[in-house]
Amino acid sequence: MIRMLAKSVLASAALLASFGAHAQTNGAYVATPAETPTKTVLMTRDTPWMLRNGAYVATNAPMRDMAACQLVARSTGALTAFTANGQAFDAAALDACNAKAKGGKAVAAKASANAAPAN
């Protein structure tokens, strides 16, 4: 009985680990809010984001890149930049992310208008 329970626990763990590998991205996320951050730690679902040099940083968030961006934008307001695994979001992706920003589309549009142009 105990062996059977142990085998099913191991099988479940292996199944969850393989699913987690597909849902999880390796590397870090960096979200730069348009407004000056007021919290040093931000929680989105199960992911803690730490404030570092004016941006929120998280590692290994168990979600898609866009979902991670949108969750931060919902909590902090519009973002001026978002990077996932070293790849910065382009303007279209950042606009899609900011559509979910705290304060609605007006805040996201204001942040886009104030964003520095890319070189």
C-alpha cells in the first residue's frame, strides 16, 4: 500500500514537473513602471517581484511573458519597459500589456506618450 502510494506521488510529481517546464520560462523578468514605485515587494499570483533600481524584477515566474507583464501593470499602472529573458517587449507588445494597466487605457496612453524614444 505504501509503495503504491509512493509510486503515485512520484508519478504525479514527474507529470507536474513536465507541465511546469512548459509553463515556466527560465530567466528573469524586469518591469519598469511609469510612476515611481511605492512598494519594495510586489506579489502577482505566486510570483514575488523585488524593486531594484526603480524596476520590479522576478525570476522564473510560472506564466507566459505577456501574462507576467499584464499582472505587474494591473498592480503598478502603466509600464515604460518590460523585458522577459533578456528580450525587451516591442512597442506593440508593451501597448498590449499596458491595456491591462491599473487606471485603464488613459494611464497606459499617457505612459506611452512619455516614454523615451528608442535609439
